[in-house]
Amino acid sequence: MTDKASLKWYQSPRLILGVIAILVTVGIAGWFSANEQEDPQFPYRNGFVTLNASNMTISQLKDTAVIPLERAISEIDEVSNYQSRIKNGSATIDIELHEHIYETDTVWERIKDTVNNQKQTIPNVAIQLVDRAQDTQGIVIAITNPNDLLRQREIALDLRTELEQLSAIRSVTLVGDPQEQIVIDYSQQAMTELGVSPMQIAQRFNNTAGTGISFENRGLATNSNAVGRIQSLEDIANSQITLDDASPIKMSTMADIYYRTNPIAPERFMVNGKTAVGLAVTLPANTVRVTAVGEQIKQVVERFNSQFTAPPAQIVIFQPKWTQKRKTDLLSSLATGCLAVAVVLILLMSVRTAVIVVISIPTITLIAVGLFTAAQGVIHQMTIAGLVISLGLMVDNSIVMAEKIVQLIDQGLNRLEASKQAVKALYKPLATATVTTIAAFLPMLLAKGSVADFIATIPVLVILCISISYIIALAFIPILANFTLKHNTKNTFKNDQLQSMGSKIAKFSLNKKKTTLVGVTFVLSLIFVLPAVNGEFFPKTNRNQAYVDIQLPYGSSITKTTQVANEVSDSIQTLGFVTQTLTFSGSSGPRFYYNLVQQPGESHIARVVFEVEENINLKEIVERLNIFLPQNFPEVLIIARELGQGPPIESPIEIRLISNNTTANLHAAEDIFMLLNEDKATQHVRRAYSYGIANVNFEIDQQSLSLSSLTEAELASYFAWQGTGLQLADLRYKTEPVSLILQDTSSSQSAERLMSLQVINNDQFLPISTFVSTQITRAAAVETRRNGRTELRVLADVNAGFDEESVLEKLQPELETIANKYGVKMEFGGEFEESAEANSALLMALPAGLILLFVALMIQFNSYKLTALVMISIPMGAIGAPIMLSLVNIPFGFMSLLGVLALMGIVVNTAILLIDSTLEEMKKGKSKIEAIELAISSRLRAIILTTITTIIGMLPLTFGQSPLWPPLAWAVIGGLISSTLIMLFVMPICMHWLIDPKRHLKRINIQQ
């Protein structure tokens, strides 16, 4: 036996086992302590600027603020697109950075400086930049008791204060804020009796903050209270106004003064049809364990509820639950895969050899987890999926090494010598196989953009696991073999049977080349015969939650929208398996899932989120609702959707028309709307623009006004008082500001009422119609702009059995004809744009993987012909993927594309093994045909083992609960099956044609 003292330091079993034990311990600790969340976090490439000026029209706001901000933003190179949406009184400018930008904080600081500089030149407009628009509000808490909405708001604010004590929480915001107001309900009749105008009352409250006074006397500095500060409703009631010819009069004598909620508050929130006030909790990305923080939040809510007889707070959306569920489901897939691989190995190998390989699986996995988490990696569904995908790949090196050691032991070598000879013989071929597999996942790692960021941890974990598996195969497997293997290790599945099968395959291929090639051609032709399954490029999620988006005509009031939304919610609740409905009116509600599109501050928009019992087919429910709800609410646009994966997309089909010619743009949009509406493949075709809404146009008679003591501002105050209220001040004596409103609540707010209004002019009452005339006109409800130009959008969904790409390709000639007819620029957005960007990101990085693969093969074989011979196996795998997807009725989408890219490095290993073995036999003096036959027969066992273990490792993903993974898993399985079967028959022929013994044996890197 070889002297152990002759071993190098890096061959020391104690050292190797000690290092492995430490790394495994680090992995276990990392698994239980690392930060975790449900989904990966995208870099902050999206944000928006909000502009508020309640007294400005669309054209005023556009000219005063939007266009100057657009021009300033356009000068920042990192900005890819900016889109403005302008309404009366408010606007938003959505900003999107280029996909290759990762240092986003620096860019947003520059944008912030730019916006702040513009603020100085834009008066009377409140401007705010939001650079964390991609944050998710994964926890939503509803305050449903008592029935008093103001009391609910007060309780919500108290609970918010408690939650903000948790350092792990980024922010807590109100949902459906009813907005507290103090109303001075001053009637027109009271004005007639007292002669006090709205402007006089407004002037009384022009300094509600009061004035503090400082004193210094005899070296002592002191301060007074804020004189005149309003700190309660009583302060307002006791305030006095001095009349011109009478004594001062208390405000409580002139008007009713009381607290109320804002009747036109921009948002409403209902839980199961009951009005509520909510809290949306945002957690920082990549820095906390979501499940642990979720438990802390639960404890805070429980302690808070314990203070009340009837607990007011309930958690209605709880993302940590889904984080845990995703983690559990994928861990189950990982455990199932490990067990299945172990069973297969025991069946096809000796028990001792199988045990060695099986031990390497958790070892590699835990070391990879330890290194990943030590580098601040975050555990989420993509992290665990990377481990599952790696499962079948990480055992390949261990299998080959263990088989080689067994073979050498059976040839008479002792265990230590057999281990050393096996490492010496295999370290180069295994390195080549490892590098080629890494090359397959390199494009995923190098790809840029949001979609690439979403799956970025998959290639990181796969490359990490495969690299570790190479080291484990060279260092750990020989040690285990030295302790466990013995002479005459018998395999459960007889090796001579596989050798006989391999010999027959090789002889058949070499003797009947035409028959073999015809059969392979027939198999390849199936890709053109089998029908492709149409579907979405990005799959759905597996939550038992779905939502219904509701859109009323532009100009609809928040009250009307809320009424319709509640009716829709009631209809959904009639379904017996619906456990909860959450209704958000005036906006799309919190972004509780990363894929949701947000639409804040839209009075005609509502969203109903509903949950169903477990094991209910949510897809069928959504399809039923999309038939049932539009029939019952024909005047409203209603779309039911499942939660999806991928970037947030408002609609699968989005056609943008950009032109500064408003008339031409509108005609083109209408023609495209009709074209999409008539196509049988589309549904829910809708306009993301409006023809206009009714607008009251006040015309001031300047001559009459000049003869009076009135001003335009005073006339405006009269109209506001008779309308939704004249805002006097924001009182800041509570946690949140309280608006002080002057309003005549008896006013019908009709044009007739407004024009019959009496105004005070020099102690005389005159009809306001003396100075003002009204005209009802049509005005734009909203104006949208993209990159500084006017934009109109037409949106549509696709019917089942169709996909947006095929629909747009079919309609593209007609769409281009319409665009050219009116001279407008047309762009495609929606899922078509996102899928194109995702494909482009991966394909742009593909050359890097191919180059690495080429370099590895050239180092191994030093031959262009043999390198090309290995490359032939790549299309063999790619062909099997769409065939398998067609057989299992799964559309070819983004995850399928990832599977095909992953195949690139996996399937070449079969070719490498066969070529390597053939050249070894030729080195021993065998003829080319004999060498090919021996290579097939001797390597068939290893090929079958590695292929089956990879397939078995993928199988748990095919029947998991998440629809995200089956497309990828089936693509890999189909590609492996096709490439293995085809290569076993085609490779002998190709090797016979391309291998030149005289040339290649001198240049090949074959271990002597």
C-alpha cells in the first residue's frame, strides 16, 4: 500500500474533511440566518414625480410645470423614458432608467437635484419625487371597527405609530384615508343675513399657526406661546369676525362647525363590502427576513387589539405567508429530487458507490448556500429554484469519479492508488465538462435588465454548485471511496448488459448510416408537425388571490366609482368559495405584489382583490368572472386577472401613438381601436385616453368687474364655497393635518345654483351673473405625453389560445398602414415589448457563453473539427425542448427559453464523454471503428446515469404548485431525452466521418 506520508498537504483527508465540515456548518447557519423574501428585488429603475396644484387646468399645469420638468429630465443620460399624465389639478411624470443601470441611487440623486432646481422656478405647484416606486406593500392591515370612519382613522394612526417602532419596517402608509376635515358650514342664507363674505372668513384664518414672540429682559431670554394658533374645533367656534356696523360675532353663531371625513376623498377602502381604513406596510428589500418581521408585526397587532373590547385591526394581506409557502414548496421539490436521485443511483450503481454520490448532494448544496449567504445573498424562490435545477447537474462529476475509482479497484489497484489514478485521469475532462456547463448558464448571469435581474440568482447558484461539485469530485469523493469501497463492488444493474446495449447501438449506427440518419430526420421533423401551444410569455403565480380591475368613464366621481366597485364586490362574494374581498376605489390600491400595475389618484378607477379557498381552480374562476361581470355591468370596463410573473404590464397588447398633431393622433387611435375590437383574437379592447368630459367655463365680464369692488379671486372664493368647499388652512395639531373647509353644504353645486348666487359688493347684494357667464364645454379629462410628445394608447387583452406576438404580427401591416396614413409614430408596448427585451437581454449575452464553451473544448481537444463535433449536440437538445412542451401542452415562454439556454452546456457532456473515450481507445491501438464501439459501450452507463439524474432532479419542478417552473423543467427534460437518444445514434457516424487518427492523436490533450 502506498505510504500515506507521501500525500501532498492538499490530499490530507483530515484537512479536507475539516474544511468541508466548516463550510457545511456555515451553510446550515446561513440558511437559518440569511435575509429572505418571496421574490427577487429589482434595481430601482422606476420612479415618478408628482405635481399638485388644485387651482390649475391641464394646459396651465402642462405649460407651467410639466414641460419644464420634462426638458430637465431629458438631459439626464441614464433616463430611458419619461411619461407624463396630466389632469386638472395634478400630474405625474413616470421616469424609467435604462436597463443597464445598476448604480441607481446615484442617478436618482441627480434627478432629485434636477427636480429641486426646477422647483425654484415653478411657483404654486407642490412637486415631489418618489424614487422607490418599485417597493411592495406586502402587508395590509384593515381597521374595521367601530363603524365611525373618523374613529377608524384615529385607531389606524395609533397603530401606525406602534408599527413604526419596528426598525425593520421602511414605511407605513394609510390606505383609503378618509381625510379628516373641520367644516365651517356657512349657508347662503346666513351670508344674506349677516353680510359676511367667504373671503372675509378666509382672511380670518390666514394665520392658523399663530405667532410666537421672543423677549429678552435683564439677561433672561423667554418665549411666548403661539398667539392666535388654532388647536381645536372650539378655537374655531370661538373665533370672531367684526362686522362693519355691528359688534363682533362668534363663528359658532354664523355657521355650524363640525368634524367630518372628506366627502370627495381621493381613495376609499372596503373589506368584504364594509368601509375601513387600512395600513400598508413596506419592508426594505434584501435586508430583512420577511417571515421573522412578519411575526413581529403580528405580535404588535395582537398587543394593540388587546386594548379593545372588539379588536379593530385585522391583517388582510400578509406576504410573509406566501414567502414561507414558496420556500416550503421549493424545498419539498428539492427534497423529493434528492430522494429520487438517491433511489436511481442505488438501482443503477452498487449501494456503496451510490451512498458516496448521495452524500455529495447535501454537501455541495450546503457549501453553496454557505458561500452564497456569506456574500450577502438573499434567499427567495429563485435562490431555491437554482438549487433544485442544480440537483441533477451537481452529481455528474461525483458519478464519473466514483465510477472510475470502482473500475480501477476492480482492475486490482488498492483504494488509495485507485483514487489517485482516477483524479489524475479525470481532472481535465471533468474540468472541461464543468466549464461547458457553466458556459450554458453564463448568458443568464451576464444578461442585463429587469427580467434578467429577476432570475439572476439561478445562474449564480447553478454555477456555484457545479464549481463546488468539481472540487468535491476531486477531493471529497476519493476520501469517501477510500473509506467505503472494496474489491469486487457489484452493481445492481449489470454493467455487461449496458455494454452489450451500447455495442449494438454503435454497430447499428455504423453499419446502417442512412437508416439512422433518416430516423433522426423523422424525429427532428416532429418540431414542424406538432402544434405549438400559444399562451403568455410570462406565467402566472400560484397564489389563491386574484383581482378585478374596474374602469368607469373619465370624469366619473369617486362616489359613483365606489358604488360600482361595491356592487362588483358583492357579486364576487356570492361565489361560495370566495373567502375575502378587498375593494380599493379611486386607485388600484397598495402594490402588495411586485407584478401589479399601480394607478394612484384616478377617481374612475377601482380594484377588487379577492381570495378563494385552497385547491380552487383560480384560472377557471377568472374566466367565469370575465364572462359574468361584463354582462352584469355593461356600462363599465371590467377585467378579472390572476397575479402574474414578470415585469408589471398594464395590458398584453399596448399600442402607442405619438404625435404633436392631436387630431391626427386621435383619428389613428380610433382606427386602431376599431381594428383590434373586430379581431377575434382580442378582448377587452379599450382606450387609454378620453374624448373629453363636461367642463364649466366661467367667462368674466372685465368691464363690469372693474366698476365693482370685487376681484377675480373673490369671485372664485364664492364658487369654491358653493362647490366642494373653499380650503382655508391645514391645521397641524394632530398626528395628521386637519383641513379647515368653508362650505355651504346645502348647495346643489349645479350651474343654476351657482349663477343664482348673490355676492356682496359695497354693502349691496348683486347676482354673480352680473360679472360672470357660464358655458358648458368639452375639455380633456387627461393628457398623456411620452418623451416630450403627446401620446395616445390603445390597450387589449388576448383570448385563450392566442398570444400577443402572433396577433400583432398578423395585424402589423394594417397597423402600419393606419400610422402612415395619419403621419403618426407607432410603438408596441405591453408584453410584446417586455418579451422582446427579455429575449434580447439573454441573446446579447449568449456569445459570452459560446466563447467560453469554445475555449474549453479547444483546450481539451485542440481541434476545430472535434470542437464542432461537440457543438452539434447543442441543436439536438434545443429541438427536444419545443417537442416536449407541445406534448405536455405548455406554451414556449420566457422560462422555456431559460431551459433551452441551460441545455447548451448540459447536452455537450455526452459528446465530450464519447469523443474522449474514443480517443483513449485509439491511443491503446484500437482501430477507429473498434474505438467508437468501445466508447459507446463503456460510456453508456455514465451517460445514462448523468442523464437520468438530471431528469429526476428536474421532475419535481414539473408537478410543483407554482406554474413558473414546469416550462423550464419540461424544456430541459425534453432536450436531455432528445439529445441523449439522438447523440447515441448520430455521434458514432459523426466521429467516424470527422476523427482522423493520424492528425488528432498527436494534438489531443488525452491523459497517458
